[in-house]
Amino acid sequence: MKDWPWYGHLVVAMLAFVLFYMVYYKPQSGKLKTLKDNRIKVENDVIKLRAKNKELNKIEAEIKVLSGTLKELEVIIPQEKETWDILNKMHQLALNSKLNIINFSPEVLIPKEFYYEWPIPIEITGNFHNLAIFFDRLSRFSRLFNIDGFSIRSIGQQSSASTISASFTAKTYIFGLVKPAIKKPTAKRGRR
């Protein structure tokens, strides 16, 4: 090799360079480009995931607020009938208001679009002042009640504690989606 002319050394150097380029640099360069592309893709994915994580955190916060609101609303319009609970509360309310419950007869649920209406006809006796106290305390119940069909009349045998008889329907509500009634198709009869 010492006897070679300068261009021979140049050819060997170029062959070594081409061999280095083809065997090592080009594959490594391809791997590097692939790694750079993957890194860019991963960084973009991370940016998207961070944005989605922020949205998820907002949604979770909204769900937490809405869950709290739902719990508050379930007290006002629960998902169960709770007949005995209502009877006990009405009885206690009447006793505290110095009234006598003569009739308490819950009726069947009436389906509405997103809830059921539950009418409860009630008849009570007492005096007018105590009846006003009863309705005031009923308005403060956590559960929602509407009074419908209210009528009042004086009673024959009056005492200081009992001068009137009142009847009304206390309507309360139960949350629940009402299933639509499915009509069965009627078979059409042909002419005979």
C-alpha cells in the first residue's frame, strides 16, 4: 500500500467511506429518523392526552357537582314511595299541630313523563289555627308536597280543639322514567 499512488489511497478512503456510509451511517440515520418521527408522534399524543385529561377533570368536577345536586333533589323527589315514612311524618305533624287524622289513603301512582305523581287524600279535624300551623309545617318538609282539592267545613259537635273538618289531596312525586305503553298491533281481518 505504500507503493500506491495518492489516488489509490483516495480510492481506498472513498471505498471505506462508502462502506461506512452504507453499512453503519445509512441504517443508523434511518433509525434516527424513525425515532424522531416516533418522538414527534408521542409528543403530539401527550399534548392530546393532556387536553383530554383537562376535559376529563372538568367533566369529573361537573359530575361531582351534579351528583350533589341529584342527592339534594332526591330528598325533594325521591325514587321510592316510602309510604310508611310519609304516614309517620304526617301523623307526627298532625299530632304536633293538635289535629286528628281521620283518613289517610294513598292512591296509585299516576305516570308522567319523567316522574310519578302520588295523590294521598287526607281528612283531618281540629281548629282553623292548628290547620294553618299544619300546612306551614308541611311546606317545610324536605319532600315536595302540593295540596289539591282543599275543602273545609265546620263540624256539628264542636269543642275548643275541634271546630272544623278539612279534606284535601296531598300530592307528592317520585322520580322515575315512565315506560311508554306498548300497543299490540291488532290483526286486520279480511272479508269473508
